[in-house]
Amino acid sequence: MVIVHSISLVSIFMFAIYNLIILYTYSKSLLQHSFYFILYLCALETAPYLLLYKYIMLSKAY
């Protein structure tokens, strides 16, 4: 169980670093199209974390 948690923490950290690199690389075009960037953050970045959190909380209940 501890190995699973450490692997998930490492994968979340790597995903966050990847996103920071992408944000830095495309920052100029993201500022020009801010609506699409906000839509992207809500739909593709935040939603999977919320679903994962919900799954973990439901699995702890059983």
C-alpha cells in the first residue's frame, strides 16, 4: 500500500513539472487566448484530479 502511494505521489509530481514546462514554453500564446486556457485548465487538468480524489475517498469508506 505504501508503494502505491509513493508511486502516485511521484507521478503527480512529474505531471506537475511537465505542466509547468508547458506553461513556460507557451506563455505568450496562452495570454492571447486566455479563455481557451481557462477552459483547458478546468476540463483537462482539474477534473481528473477531482475524480481521482473522489475515487480514493470512496475506496477508503469501504
